[in-house]
Amino acid sequence: MRSSREIKVAALASTLALGGAERQLAALARGLRNRGYRFSFFLLRDAGAVGKELRGDGFDVDVKIMNRPARWLGAAGELRDYDLVVALDHNNVLRLLPAFSRRLPPYVVLYHLQGKPPGGWLRALGGAAVVVAVADSQLALLREAGVGSARVVANGVAVPPAATPADRRLAREGLGLPADAVVAAAVSRLSPEKGVDVLLEALASAAEGRRPFLAVAGGGPERPRLERFARANLGGRFAFLGELDDVSPVYRAADLFVLPSRRESAPLALLEAMAHGLAAVAAAVGDVPAMLSGGAGVTFAPGSSEELGRAIVELAAEPAKRLEMGAAARAAVARRYDAGRMLDEYDALFAEQLGENKANVADEG
């Protein structure tokens, strides 16, 4: 039976920057607010762009508690008053959790890392009521590390209305992209594991007349080096758009989406591109091959600029194929990766972890 008062959830993270894990946590907090949950955010460092948005939406967002020892101790005491704690798999959070685990209500770790868990995380993962992975490909790695509580809840996104030609034109005008070019888009943090260097090398090796225009949304430490390479090798057929609070105009403006990552689990940017009806060329990492199964896109061997370049050039030259793949991508999201399905699964999982506590919360109301 639904609680007669809100279930109090404390969300722990280092910061809430414009990353997929952070945006998905924000979507979870917003989506469950109408289902009887109230999220409050405790951040070890600054708010980040997503944290500021959440504060603007009326959520409590406490920041820089790691920089203030007295505040951290006070926050640890406050957490006992919550019904549930949800922690992102940020390094500092998972290294600090064990020190306070005896004082905490049941805690859930949202796990996005594609790789073996660092040794310093194992105590926190082992003490969790449940570790929620976002990809099937993560489960074997977690279980190999002895994390028996792991289970999967796939990411979910909303499927927006199909973009019209007018939508595309306005999006391109707003982003400063050419009106008539075939545009390939990447939405990514500009750091080595995301493989944007592989994408640039792939396009640099393509014949100039067959090379699509490249739009890259995102920021990070690799941006200066990547831009220098693009200026030297892509003949002006590129735009680095920086970090955008809203990346949906990028998807509306694009003809195809590229995910060149060296490692991923179940990337949110790929799901968003699929929901917008974009055909995708993506590295075969993590759950990506499963996400694109059924004709939603094509995959390539991670790190292979030659294979990636060939796939991009071929898809850029085939508008009918792009439309067919884009339709399959939207259908796949609606069928397997819908936001409502994700919220249902988290609602059930949280209720399961609360157990009798949830009934007690209802009684207190």
C-alpha cells in the first residue's frame, strides 16, 4: 500500500556534473517525486550543473560537505533520519561509506562503471542492500568481485515527438550548424575513454567529399588537443559545441549519431539519440550491441578508426537506411528502455529494500 507520507531518500554523490549517471539520478528523483518519494542530495563537492537544476526544481541540495569535517559528521547523523540512502558510484563516496555504514539506513549503490570494481570500493559494495547495475555486461564483473547483491535495472528515457524538418532547421540555426550538410553528432565527455580521438581520426581518413559535418557536444580535459587535431585535419567541417544544459537540439539537428567510446556500460547518450530516431554507429562495448540489436544501428571494433570511418561514410551516403534504422531505434526505446518502465522497476526495488519500514512509514503518516 502506498505510504501516506513521502518516503525520504538521501542521495549521495561527489558532484552532479553533466554526466549520464548524474542526469539519470536526477531523472529518477524527478520521476519518483510523484510516487511518494522525496529525494535530498548530499554532495561531497560542488553542485555541478545537474545539482543546480535540481535545486531550481525544489530539491534540497547540500554541497561541499567533504570540505567541512563538522558538516560531514552532521550530515552522517542526519542520514539516520532517512528511510533509504542511494549512492552514486563516485570514488570518494564509495570509499567513505563504510566508515558510516552502521549509522545508515539501508543503502543502494547505483553502479555505472564498466570494469572491475576498484578494491577500495568493495567494502561499500558488499555492505549495500543492493547494487544496481545499468547493464547486463556489468553483472559478471560485479559477481566475480564477490558482490552478490547486484542486479540490473536498465536505463530509461522518454521518447520525444518525432522531429519535423522545421525542428531540424531551427536546431541547426541555434547551434550554428550548416543547413544542408549531413551532420554526424557525438555527445560525450571529452576524456580519453570516450574515444573522440578515434572519431576524429576516422573522419580525417575519409575522402573529403564523403565526409559528414561533425558536431561534438561536451567538455573535458581532451578538448584543446581534439580541437587542434580537427582544425588541422577536417577542413572546417566540424563544430565543438561545449557543454550544453540541454542536448536535445543536437539530436534534432543530426542525421546520425556516433558513439566512439573505448568502454561503456549502457550509455545514456546512445539511448537519447535512439529515442530521437537517429541511426547510430557505435563501438561494440558493454551492452551497446544488445541496445542496437534489431537494426537500430551498426557497431565497430573499439578503437578501430578505419572501421569506424568506413561505417560513418557508408551511412552518411544512405538516407533511406538512416531513416529505417532511426525508426527501429525509436521502437526499441519504447519497447525496452522506456522511462516509465525504469521508474516502475526502481519503485518496486526501493519498496522491497524498505520492507516493513515502508509499512511503518505509512503508519506514521
